[in-house]
Amino acid sequence: MNNWRQKYHIEPKSGWLNDPNGLCFFKGYYHVFYQYAYEPEGGNKYWAHLKSKDLLHWEEAPIFMAPDQEYDKNGVYSGSALIKDDTMHIFYTGNVKQKGDFDYVYAGREHNTVHVTSEDGINVDSRNVVMYNKDYPDGLSCHVRDPKVFEYEDKYYMVIGARTMEDKGEALVFESEDLDNWKHIRTFETMARIGYMWECPDLFEINGQWILMACPQGLEGGKYEFQNIYSCGYFIIEGDFRSNGFITEYKEADFGFDFYSPQSFAHDGRRLLLGWMGMPYAKYTNPTVEYGYQHCMSVFRELDFANNTLYMKPAKELESLRKFSFEYGEENTEYKVLDEKRAFDLELQNFGDKLEIEIFDTLKLDFDAGRGDLELSFIANGYGRDKRFLKIKSIENIRLLIDASSVEVFVNDGKQVMSTRMYPSNYSNIKVSGNIRGKLYSLDI
């Protein structure tokens, strides 16, 4: 029996899921497209499609795009959506590997930027290449991909991740007046090399501050930073992103094992972000492959910017699923799971200098102010996952979103986050120890 089926996280019924794509609100529905392969261990990439009215309950729509054109025959790669004049405009990277003895990094690969339109959000009405490799700036490798498009001050802008021939990551910015003709206006780069490739870039404004999110590949890590094979984070932009603006220090967005290639979009006064709960080329694995599927998304997160920091909090819709289960206090430290519920929302506050949380028979969180960190570690088989650390001196509150095979940890109102997959063999109890108070909610979905 497969107990690892998620209750409230997006995951495929079968096959492989990775990057979220084309996030938008269109004609009464939230739309999530994502990178999909029919085989649970990956393969040629399609765009799968889900839609929802409430961010909680998802309807499966038909496959939106297949790699069936000459300009995308080796994969319909990642991209984004823009809603304009009652039409959904999709931009993505068409991946082509030319036949021959190529390394497909510096030669032999086409990364074509493709523009798609859809009037119903379900069917493709048009599909045309708007940029080929020759249309990108000089000095780049064949790795130029993942267009994110948005409108600002009556013009359209696109940011694309790139790898130079000198193996330095950067982000390209293009401008257009008609969504088909694009002009390169500038490149975001750093003096010091921050990885060899910046995947899945996202450029947006929040609370008056412009942010460049990206996933730099090739950062060398330590105990507290760049602990995964690839990183995911953001730069703060000083000045106008179109002209003289520059990016400041790089900050990581998630300190867990499984969070990558996030994408955001704005709707109804808030900016929502969704990430892939996976990690490319990680040494750890996911045992759901034996059941014919792999990977899931994070929950939707609401973004905020304050104190020079990008905050991520679970979307407010999740609170509607709560049913009160248990109160933690000085005498109550353990909740025994007596039914088949495997979906919880745990909120704790009033911290002392130490805290321990044990999730089922699998995962442990250990905070020690004297030590100066929060440690996430696996008690039982993490399928290659061991420990991750968050450097932090004090915790005012912490919220855990627990599903059948994942935990997302939001610290200090989402100032820091740690996300991981987990695969319990026994959904036995949730233990909390320390000078704390808090509530555990079962989630009814």
C-alpha cells in the first residue's frame, strides 16, 4: 500500500513532475502548467496542466503542449504566462539537440524562445519562435532558457537565464512592444562568479522593491550555505532594472533538501509563488518511483518584502482546511496519530532557547540558541537525505505544513524556510519539547 500519496500538494498521478510553468489566473481559474514526462524517472518534457478555483482543489486538464515541432523536438522546456486582451500568452524554451558529436553545452543545442497564444487556456491557437540562438547576445553557451515575461509601464519584458562561454551565470533582459519582436536591453551579472548557470529566473516588484530570483548552478557550499547541489535564491535590485540598476548580494530562498525552480505571479493584490519540491541531480532519491510517479510541488506561498528580506508564507487559503486537533503546552508534548490523517498544520510560538520537534518516525527539527542554528535531520531512512542547517539565533514562531510525504518549515513569519520530502514507514506521533505553546490542526481535504 502506498501511504505516501500527498493530500494537499500537487503531484502527478503517474510519471515525472518538475518545474512549475505558466502560472496565472485566467477566466476564473488559477492555472498551473508544469514540466512533465510520462516515465517516473524522467524523459522528454511536455507541459502538463492543472486548474483550480481556490488553490486547493485541482482539476486535471489535457496535456497543453508536446515536443512535436522541429524547434522543440527534444523538450518543451520551462516558461511563463502573460494575460493580455483576454488571451493567454505563453513563452517557453524549445529544446533541440542536433545530431552529431556535441557536448550540448557549448555546441549542438538550440534553445529557441517560443510564443504561444490560447484564448481558452486549454487549447493552443498559435505557436511561433520569436528568438533563436543567433538572437541572443554574443559570448553565450547553448544554455539560454526559461523565459519569464511580464508587462510594466506599457511595455513587455522578458528575463532569461544564461550560461556564458566562460561558465558564468547571468540573466538577460529583453524588451518588446508587441510580444513578438524582442530587443536585448541589458544583462544582470555579478563581479564574482555566482554559479555557472542561472536557471528559472523571475523578475518582479514587491512593496516597491524589484527582485531577481534565480537558481544558480555550481555554487560551492558550506555548513550553512549552498548545501544542495544547486541553489535557489534572489538578488535585490538597486535602481531601474531596465537601465542602470544593479543586483546586490545573493540570498537563499529555502534551506531544505527539496525546493527548486520557483515561479511567481501577481493576482488580486498579492504575489503568489510555487516551487518544485525536488532537486536536479541530487544524490538522494524518491521511493514513489516504484509506484510509477515522482515529485510534487510546494504549497503556494504569498510573498512579502520587508527589512531587506523576501518573506514567504503559506497561502491564506490553506487555513480553510484546518480542523483543530491538539494543543501543545508545558504538559502536553506528544500527539498520537490515531487515524489515517496524514496532513497537518502545526503552529508554535513562545520559544525558549531550545526546541525539538519529531515528525512521525522520520524527521527531527532541533533548535539550540547557544549553538546558533536550526537543524533538520532524518531519524530514519531519508533515501539519501541527511541534515540541513539554518543559521539562526532566535525563533519567535514556527509553522510546519506536514503532508503524507513532505514537510515545509516556515520560520519567523516566513523569513526563512526549509522544505523537504520525507517517506515515513509509520505515521505514529508528532512530538514537541521545549518551552513552547502551539496548536496542531488536522487538514480536511
